Amino acid sequence: MYLKIEETIVKLITEAFQKASDRDLLPPVSLPPIELQIPRDNAHGDLASNIAMKVASQARRPPAETAKVILSLIEPELNQDTEIVRIEADPRKGFINFTINPSTLHEALRVILLSPGQWGESKAGEGKTALLEFISANPTGPLTVAHGRQAAVGDVLANLMKKAGFQVDREYYLNDRGRQMKILGSSVYLRRRQLHGEELDFPGEYYQGEYIINLARGIPDDLPVAEGKKFSELSEAEAIEYCGSYASTILLGMIKEELRDFGVKMDGWVSETELVAAGDVEKVLGELAERGSTYEKDDALWFRASSYGDEKDRVLRKSGGDLTYLSSDVAYHQEKYGRGYSAILDFWGPDHHGYIARLKGSMEALGLDPGILEIVIVQLTTLYEGKKKLSMSTRQGEFISLRQVLDEVGKDAARYFFVRRRKESHLDFDLELARSQTNENPVYYVQYAHARINSIFKKYTEKTGLDLPEFGQVDLAHLREPSELEVIKKLILFPGLIESAALTRQPHLLPAYLEDLAAIFHSYYNQHRVIGEDPEMTAARLALARGVQAVIAEGLDILGISAPDSM
RNA sequence: GCGCCUGUAGCUCAGUUGGAUAGAGCACCGGAUUUCUAAUCCGGUGGUCGCAGGUUCAAGUCCUGCCAGGCGUACCA
């Protein structure tokens, strides 16, 4: 809807410049692309153009003067039936300001009312596919708060991209082999022996958390393991391996349960073990070698990462023969490329940023377009309880898990707080605030607007004994109050906001928008009564409220948060 | 040392492709409910946009240098 108005304005301006030069009012100019902006101060109209400043030197006169000429050529064409009803020229800087016809706004609102829940959809990503890989935590312990934020950012971005027309898949990469898994097995094994009364040192590099002891408790001596053998009959090496796979299976189950409670649904799970077993890793190492991107040094196999923008070369196969994490990651990402996605997004913590160059470099070395692979770095979260900073030392094993946060504040508040700030910003997450049912809590502020509107509807049907009107058929022309038009203008911005949040990978724009919209509505609510004497006016205002409710519901749905009917 | 991120009100943070007088919430002060939910609203106090240059008609936004904080700089992931 906004786009159509913008086209109209661009056309009016372009024609005006043509006329101006035809009539010798201005010298001929070659117009740069005409950009429209929404003025911060609504005394400046609904849309503004800075074109007079852009062409100042070409037109050889001050911007304000050019603006005046353009104004005089456009103004006569405006009337109550055009999309634009008013145009002004700013005498100081030279902006040209346009005011939209209320009937244009009413028609936009009607579109929302006719297909609620779909207003935010756009075609920006039409025909494009995207794969978002996030969390991908080793199944060696509970998910952390850092994973929680990555999950929320990744999941919401996936929803946003879907709204913007992309076909989206979510995936979890399971790093279920290698060194970390060995350490997990050993940690559980050692704890188990300690439980059996042995006095043993527990090395610092082992997993320290309490959960390891609980896992160890779950393995009795007579537990039947492979081929009729009992656990107590295994050799030490077999026992450690068994402990590892036993623990990771349980931990993976916990992770899956946690994701479900957090409202994240993965479309795929890719196992590193299976990737290696299928020979994908050896195959990609062969390809890199063929392309001359690897070499042997000190008994290890190296990738020439420094030829692709990394600061140094990287090891693919250690001198002992073990593969590094990088090799399977290269294979995995090559496999992702093979699936033909237009965009491949990985969500990582800031501690992995040094890894970007080598991974993108490896794709380039394989002849793939590194531009398709986007690494999204999501900054860390510090938990607070009011003013008190909570300890999150992983080494001590006393970090706060995502599970604890979920139990404390619930899914809605947790997701909301995780995406509320720019992903580049370090996040301070105050549990006390997220838990509080007060006006300080922005989640409730937005949800309350939704519930409040529902309450108006309920009141209306109770009071009048009538059903709600057919919103798409209501005469909206009664909505003429500035605050009513303000609400509609905000609703109109929604699809563009979704599109921009999706394309710039900035999910935090959505909560900010919803808080704005809720504020505009709460203010309107306190200023005007929806249910009044005049049935037509009441119907129009109910329709306006319905429009707000539909957009808030759609926005909350994208955030993966409930839209309560009452609070 | 080098690389990435950050630096905006007392606190937590927004700030669109560079645009008009830098915004919000919290905190603090003062108000609003015989009527649709006060988890709301209205008003007020509060700023060298880290510092210094540069580009531009116009810089919180772009460029350069510096300062401060976080993270990284493994044959760990």
C-alpha cells in the first residue's frame, strides 16, 4: 500500500521537474533516485522528499527555492480524491512534505481486516530458499543462556524470513564425536568410579557440572549393554565409550525437550558421526587436495586458509591422524551448498568469530560462492537478578542453564528478552524484570494491548447483544481523528518492517515496532472510547482495534510468543 | 601486536538508504479512573552521541587516527 503511494509521489516529482525545465522555471536536471522518508515530527507530513537538496548544485539555486517551484507545480493537481491531499515546502532546508489522504489509509486498513494474519507477508524472498543452522551445541551438557539467545535470534529470524517469502529450513548440527565426546565419556566414567568409593582426582578439563554425577548414577553395574554384556564386564576403554554414548543420548533427549519447551522446532538434525561414516569428510579432503588447497607439514594435513583471507593456514588432520572439527565442518557446509540454498546462515557466539575466515575460505577453495554463507554472530548474555550479576562460569559448572531461565520467567518473556536487543549488543537479562508482572515489563505491555482489545470486543457483545461487525465491510471513513490516522499509519509500516528485519537479519526491530504500536494504541484508548452512542462510529473504531489486534497477534506469532485474550 | 564486537540521558537501550529541534523504557517529580482491564495514559526533570580530525548543502550515522571495555588470536570446539 505504501509502495503505491511512493510510486505516485515519485511520478509527481519527476513530472514536476520536467515541467519546470519546459517552462524555464528550473534548468534541466538529471534526477537522482527519489527517496522518501517518514518525518520524525508529524507536523512535517507523512512522507518527505529531500530531492531539492540533492539537485541543489545542478539547479544552481538554494534547495528551498527549488522546493517552492516543485510545490507550485504539484499542488494544483491535488484534491480530495487523490492519494495525496497536501504538499508543503520547508522554507529552511528544502524538504518537500506530503500528507496522505485519509481515505487511502482507510483502504489500507481494510486490506488488513480482510486477511488478518497475512498483512506482514511480502514477496522479498520469493523463490529463494534459506537454511538456518543454530545452537548446534555438543550434547555434552545442558543448553546455556548463550545458546538460548542464539536459538531465539535464529528462530525468530527464520519466522521473519518465512513471512518475507523465503522458504526456510532450520537445522541442528550434532557434534557427536571427537575430543569433547571422549571427555564426556571419561567424565561420567570417572564420576561413576568415585560414586563407587574410589578416591580419584577429577581433572580440570573434564566436565564439572553436577549433571555428570547424575548421569553416572544412571549406570548400574548390571546394566545390559551391547551383546548381552553387562556394564561391569566392559574393559575400561569400552566402558568410557559406553559412558559417552549413554550420556550424550540422554543429554540430547534433554536438549530436544528443552527446545520444544522453548518453542523451537528443527527441520533437520545432522550428525557429525554419520557424516564421517558416510565418507563425506574424506571426500572433501580429497577435493581440497585436488584443487591444491592442502599440504602436509609436521605429519599433519593443512588447509591453505591464508590464501583465502585467513591470517594463517589451518590443520585438517592432526599428526596423530585424528580429524579436526574444521574438516567435518567443511564437509558439512559443502553438503549444505549441495542442497541448493540461496542463503546459508550459521548462528555463532562471539568466541567463534575467529573461525569465520577459515570456513568461508574453505568454501571458496572448493569453488563455491562464499557470499551465500552468512555467519551471524550473536553476542553474549549476562544474567542479573535485579542489580545482582549472576555467575556464569562454565569451568566451575555453575552456569545458569537455559532450562533454569525458562523455569524462572517462562517461554514468552525469555524469547522476548533474547531478541529485544540488537544481536551485536551484549545483553543484560534481568530475570527479576522478566518475571515481574508490572508496567516495567515490555512483554506484558505488548500482550496487554492484545488482551485489552479482546476485552473491548467482549464488552461490546455483552452490552449490545450483537455479534461483532463484519470488519471488512465496515465504513471506515468515520476514522478521522489524528490519533486514529496515527494508528493506521503505524499498521501500514508492518510489512516493510518485517521485510527489512528479515533482509538485514535484525529481529530486534520487531519487538521495538510492537512496543511502539502498543503505545500508540494504549494512548488512543485512553483518549477515545471505542464503544459509543453512534453505531457506525463504534463499528469503525472496533475495526481499527481489530486491525491493531491482528498485527500484534501476527507480530507475537513471529516472535513465537502467545497473544493472550485476557490477562 | 593483530582481528571482530561495543561506547548515545543516572541505568538498560533504540535511532531506517547520511536529513528537519537526538528518542523510548526504567528511575525521580507532578497529575488522570461515577463510563470499554490503571499490567494503561498525560505532563515535567535529565545529553560535550567515547575523543580528535576529515568528507558533505547536511554526520549519532560515512572515512582516518586515538582512548576505553568485551571476545578471539590452538594440531579445542
